[in-house]
Amino acid sequence: MGEKLWEKMQKTADVLHWLGKYQERDAIILASRLMRAKGIEEMDEWENFVTSQEKLFVAQGKGHDGA
């Protein structure tokens, strides 16, 4: 089995650190940690998770940004 998506994102975070993009690096690290905690390994799983969370957010009446 190949690399998990969150593992690839950790490597991306390393590059962002090297480029001095610290806030962006931290955001990538937090997203990759959430993926690992949720057992998300592939892009389609990540997309499904994010979509379900967006729908839940809207259903709870917390607003929508128009995206």
C-alpha cells in the first residue's frame, strides 16, 4: 500500500517550513492530524468527510459562506 494522504501532507508541511510559510505549515499539520485521527487515508475519504461536515454545519443553522 502506498503512502497515506496525511503522510504526504506531513512532507508538504516540511517544505512549507523550509520556505518560511509557518502559518500555512501549521494548518497543513493540523489537517493531517485530523485525517490520521479519523482514519482518513485517501483523497476521496477526505472530500467525503469535509462535505459531510459542511452539510452538518449548514443544517445546524450556523451559516454558509456561499462556496
